[in-house]
Amino acid sequence: MGLPAVADWKNDHVAESDANKSKGRLALQFSVLSYPTIWILGLASAANYVTRYAINSWGPLYLQEARGFDEVASGTMLMISTLAGIVGSVGYGWISDKWFGARRPPANLIFGVCEIIGLVLIFFGPANMPTLITGMILFGLGLAGLVASLGGLFAVDICPKRATGAAMGVIGIFSYIGAALQENISGALLDQHSHMVGADRVYDFEPAIWFWLGSSVVSLVLAATLWRAKLRD
């Protein structure tokens, strides 16, 4: 239709270095593996995915066994977290763009702290419904924002435009490796720290909880090390 490129229309250009201009597309895509920021971001996303899939997979069991909810009530709690995540995904982009000039690290810190506070309320807060619902909302908000950022948006910001697909692919590999490791580690921890009482299995969730919570803290710390990461050149 003869319309200008969005970057031209918004005057939103980041200069590409001569070195990147001279590279072919395939070589430039593979070059993302030489970016330390991508490796750190990948590890941060992997740790974040540990917590994400831990709550999705084991959250219902925890709510039923440790909190006394039935299947419907535990599913409702996770639905609350998911609905909060929709707000978190949209809110992350708006906050990081409008408040911080498209800088992701400050928003990562805010949403990471929000997620961790939510987890603390869920696992260690008073055993009442308002506290648990508040924890689920904070967790959902924080987690979804970080998934949007660490899972791709931040990688797009710090890589050359012609290599953004490769960068997101690398982050995706890290993320789902983290999710797969979580399933095996969490399952092993819960299996090792459970015992039979008559015909019922009783779970000690504490080791798994510290693994899940610790993964969120590791993700937050790794993301914070990229505070001065530069936009793509």
C-alpha cells in the first residue's frame, strides 16, 4: 500500500553495526550463540520455566494435599492465577515501554519480586482464602510478565533484527529444557519425601517448594545481571 516501515514512521531506529551488516543472514543468526547476554537470558528463562511448570503440574496436588482443597477448588485457584497472567502479559509491555523507555530490566525486577511474593504467600502465608487468592494473583501477574520478557521480548531487544528468530529459538530451547528438568526433579523430590499412612500417600512438599522458589530467585538474579544490556546494534 506504499506505507512506510513502522520504524521509519515512529522514528524508532537502532543503528546496525558495520560488522553485522556485512554478515549473511545465516551467519548472523548463528552469531547469537556468541552473545553472553543470550546465554544468561536463556538460563534465566529456564529457571523461570521451572517455577511456571511446577505450579501448573504440581500446584493442584499441593492445594489438595497440603491445603485441603478438592479438585474443583484447586483448579479454580489456578484459573485465578491464569487470568491474572493475562493482565500481567499486557501490563508488562505497557509498564516497560511507558515507564522505563522500553528498558526491560527494571520491569523484570518489579515482576520478579511480585512473583516471589506471590509464591511466599501461597506456600508460607496464613492458611486462609484471601491470602491464597492474593498469592495466586501476584504469582500469575509476575510470572506472565517474566515469561513475555525472558521468553522472547528481551532477546529481541538485544539481538540484531535479522537474528531475532534465532535468538527466540535459542531461548525457547533453554526454557523447555528447564521445564523438562523440573518435571523430573520435582517428581523425584516428592517421591523421596512421601510415605504411606495406611492406604494413603502423605507428601512432604518442603524440599520441592524450596526448589521452585529458589528457581524463581535464580531467574531474578540472572535477569538482574543484564541491567546494562544494550539494545540490538
